[in-house]
Amino acid sequence: MSEQTIDDINQSRLKELLNDFFEATSLTKPDKANKLMNQIDIMADSKLGIECIYSYVPSLTEAGIFDGSPWADPSKLVPNLANGTLKSGHPNSTIELLSELRLMAIVNGDLDNGQIEPDEASNYLQEIIVANLEFVFNEPQEETRLMMSDHELVKVHSLFKFIIDKVDLEQVKEKLSEELTLICAQRPVVTEKQRNIIALVKEKLDLDAYKPEDRKLLRFQKCIYSPTEGSADKPLDEYGHYLKTLTKAELYAEAQEMSSRMLEFGLVSQYQGILLLHLVRNEFHQIVPICLGLNPVGEAKWNENIAFVSDLIKDTVHPYNCQCIYGLAKMLENGVLGREAVRSSLSNLATSRIHLKVEERIDKSTRKKSKDVSSRQYLMGSLFRILGQPLGVGQGNNPTCQSARGISMWSKHSPAKLINMVQTVAVHDDISFRFEGQEIKASETIEGLVHNLDYNLDAVSVTLVPLLDKVYNEMMRRAAGRGDDPHKWVNPALYGQWILIGFASAYDYLSNAIVDFDGFTRIFYGMCHPEYNGQHQLIYPNPIGIFITSSKGEFLGFHAVSLLRVAKDDNKEYRAYFLNPNNEGRQDWGQGIKPSVFGNGEIAGESSLPLHQFAARVYAFHYNNLSQVSKQMEIPDSEIQKVKKLAKESWGQAYTWLETKKQW
């Protein structure tokens, strides 16, 4: 419905339906609510319609339109979830729209619901803007267009046009800079989110180089669009011709400037793809390490494998596949290319024919950026990134934390196995695992946890995850009903025999309760705390099951992470450093427990928490049941009780607690 047709008839209809909703009984209220929401949906396809709906938000709130829904308490809303809800269509998108208008009414003083303060509502709206820039500044991305109807697109865009008029964009700039900084600090394998933000800011926001808050955003832009003076204002094809005119010394300087931009944020420009290919094809072998920004170890590995790596670059790198350059650089630095098994596996994959169904999944994940880049090139490039950045793997919007965690583990500790798995699935669109002496073949199992795969993943993940998910689900099915957490048997079978044999779970399946949490916590500290395990470091990632909680500390569900190490931070406090495969290491778990990704000694890709806060969310882990446990008795009881208090006052409220002692 256009602005010209929103008239008194529609407003009268809205008033009539709102009155009906006010007067409805408990039996008729759901039907009246549906009719009211349908009318709001009809009117919400223009900014003028949004303004009309906004004027009724106090009345709608008073009438109870949010009662009994996930939107009932605005203080419990999560900004990052709004994007998916807005894309899901009516009625969810309509009540999400109303929720944003309610927050705007609170900010403007038109509504006071007593649950959230105006400054909190304002901060929430700013985060909503940052998380939905495609609706704020530009036409929606292609993926969004495919998901949403024309009406829904217009409706959501109208909402953000209304919001953006009410929110100070200068404040959003600061949040954009912070958001980009913290995303890039994690060095994720998939970089589309950062690139989309940078592209939209470049197109729609005016930045002033003399303003401190704008300068960093300009640095992000420069990193992608003009990483060197020589590339500034040059189309890609013109830049290729420009490189041919440079002397060796000038190429050296160009490569140095190019790599410094890449290393600053972990983002690679298309210009760097052109430069690297120019250097390799023209055998400027001494300049390649400069272009890749290699440290001495990486440069040594390049010099040892010039012919092999040059062939990888020529066969894989392309301006539209350029992000793999960062992964390749990190592969050289971490030494993975020094392994014969890895080089042989990469050579095999580079000549393999990709299964049609796997090609289709890869094409959906890359949205086929260029017809000149093959699915195999995208797959090889994704492998570079994952092998170079094992902690950058994410699960996207999929319930597949187990699979993402596995890909991360294998890339770091068994890279040749990972490449072989990728090749097997790429060629056959199938994979098999051994579980307790029997084969599990993905093609012969029932559906896993994923019903509709979110393709916002790297090419390796879209290749493997649908099949890994089915295998994992089948293992869990076979291990169920044994009176203990099935992960006790599934984790070693899925990930590998480096997983420790001992297994501790705070949850007792037989009694459906939390049993001997004190003993459980002592075992956990004895497993990972240097002062109680003989100053030993973790050798392999430990697959940990955690309780996920809301910002209010309320139990939400279960999640799989990897505990990577325990060490003191700069403040001499022991912290747990872990991989959270959910794409974003920053959350608010309530009780002041907020994992950080930067500034507390984190390696790129790690999240961290003070050890006692992390322990308060753990419900299952593996340990060496043959190790000496005498020092566990030295763990202060005050430390155990500190962990227990956090646990009982958060997720623990959903369970019965028993003090019965267990034999661990």
C-alpha cells in the first residue's frame, strides 16, 4: 500500500480493531490479535504508515499486544536476533517492527513501561541499526531479496527509514567503528559482514578525515578499496596494467604497503590478488613474502616450497577469491605446508572433480561472485583460510556447533585428515565414520539437526557440515539411553582419539538433576588449572559442553565450545581461553559474565573469561582419569563455592540440585 492510499479508512479500521482487541475475552483475544496484526502489516509498507502505527504504540502496548510473546519484556531482547526475525515474514516481522517502535516511543518519552530505561532503549536501537545496515542505507543484499517478499522488503525498509530519522547517525558511526574493530579482531574466516558494513558506510555516510571517530572508518575503507597509493582510483584491470610499468624496487614498495593494510584488519583487497598473481607469474619470488606480510618462519617456509606454493597461488587466487591470501600467509607461518601429507592432500584436491551437489552448495555460499572462479578454486581458497585460521571457523545460523568445532580442531591438529575429508565429500557428496566398530555413512542416515542450511558459511563448511551433522546425529542416537551423556562416546569417535577418555558431567541422566557439583568443579580445576594439575598446559582442545544463558542469566540451552588453554592475563588473573564456533565470541551471559575477544591476552579467534566465570557455565568435559588428583584437594573451597553460586543463581534454577557424592 503506497503513501497516497493510507487514509482515514485504514486508520479507522486500525482503531476499530484495536478497540475490539481491548474488549476481547481470553477466548476471542487470539483471533482479534491476528486481525489487528494483519492490519498493521498492511499499513506498514510506507514511512507514513509506520508513523501512523507509531502513534498507536502506547495503546497497543497497554492493550497487551506483546503479552505472552518473546517480545513481552523489552529488557530481554537481543539485537542480533532482530535481523532473522525481520526476514522471517509476517506475523513475526510485524511484531518485531512493533517492538522497535515501542523502543522508539520509550526513547522519545511517549511510553514508559517500567522495564527498560530510555538510554538502554536508545543503545538497543543503535545496535539494531548496526546489525541491519542493508535495510538502513542500501538495497537489500541478493540473499535477502530471495528470502523476503517485495511487501516485506518495503515494510522493513520503511521501518528503518523511520528509525534513522530519529537516531543520531554520529553515534552510529562510533558503534560502527567499534563493531568493525571487534569483528576483525576475531579474524573470522567469513568476512562478508565486515565487507558489507564497510561498503554501505562508504556509499551512504559522509566521513571527515579530521574527525577522530571517522578516521578509523576511513582506514577500513582504504584497506579494501585503495590499499596503496598506486591502487587509488584505479579500476582493477587498469591496476594490472599499472603493475607492468613498475620497477622491481617499486613493486617491493607496493607489496609492502599492500600487506600492511591486510595485516591491520585481516581483510584482503582485490588489488592484492592482482598484485600477488603478477609477482608469482613474473617470478618476483623475493617480493612474494613481502606481499604476503610473512614473518621469518613464513618466509622460510615460502623459500622451501616456492614451486609448490606458486602453483597453489596460480591455481587458486583470483580477485574475487582474494581473502584466501590471508589464510595462505598464515598457513606458511604456522608451518602446516611443511607437512608432506598436507602438500599431497592439497595436490589431490586441486585435481579432483567436484560433485554437482557440492558445487551447488559452494555456489550458494559464494553467490558465484565471478564466473571466472570455479567451485574448486573457492573450495581450495576456503581451505587456505581454515588451515591458516583454525580459530576463525563459524557455524553461521545453523545448529551445528559440533561440526564447526570439529573443523576447527582438525584444521589445527589433523590438517591432512581434514583435507582428505573435504576431498572425499567434494567428490562423492558422502562420508563415513567408524563408531564402536560399525560404519556410519552419511548417505544412509536420517536427517540431522539442520533442516534448512544457512549458506553464510565458507566453502569447506558448506561442503562438510550437512554430512557431518547427519553422522553426529546418528552417533548421538546410537549412544542415547545409556544413563550418561552420549557425548562421552560420541566426542572421541567424531573428533579423534586425542580426546581424553575420562568424562565428567554435572548433569545426572538417571536422576535428572545436578549431582555433586562440588566434585565436578574440582575435577574441572584439576584438569585445566595450572596450580592444581602440576603446571601442565592443555595439549589438545578439550570439547566442553556449556549452558547458554541470557543477559539475565536465564537458562537458554546447550552449546559446544573448545577449551584451548588456561593462562594468566596481564592482571595476573587466570582466564579460560576458548573457541566459540557461533561466529561471534562476544555475548552477555548474565551476572556480569561477558566473554571478551580482545584486550585480555586473546589470540585472534579466541574468547576468554575469568576461569571461575567460565567454570560456572560448564556442564561437561573430558579429562585424563589416570592423572594424579591429589592436588585437587588443595583447591580452596571458597573458589568452588564462588563457581557454584554463579551456577545455582543462573541456569541452575532450572534443575534440582543433589549433594550426593559421585565416584569420578
